[in-house]
Amino acid sequence: MPGKVPFNPPATLSAPLKDTDLISAWAKSDVQTIAALQLMRGSDNLFAPRESVTREMAVVVAMRAHAYKQDGQNSAK
């Protein structure tokens, strides 16, 4: 499936997301993977799935994903 993360993320988040009830069921596992890998980080452990994403945020996520792919780990903390 395109867009799926092809590796095993850490089993748990350091702090669970507080707004998982707002995340669509089909996206929850992917959001948890993205959060566990710290490719996307919100404030106060919120993912905020209904908020807009700025261009700056999109670039940061792309840079973190690229760094993860290059190193096999998240080196863009």
C-alpha cells in the first residue's frame, strides 16, 4: 500500500496522544507510527487531526522522513 511505513516503529509512544478519539479509525495506526518515530510532533501530546498543516510543517516532516530513511532512525530530532 503506498504511503505505508516499511519498518517497525517503537512499540509505544513516550507519552500517548491525548486526542486519539479525533483520529479516524483507518488512520490511527499510521498516526501512532508517525508519532512514535517523531516524524510529526504536536504540543501537549496532541496530534490535532482537524487542524491545518502549514508549508513549514510539511517541509519539516519531509526533512525528518528523509533523515529517517537515510539513517534508518530519526536523526532529525
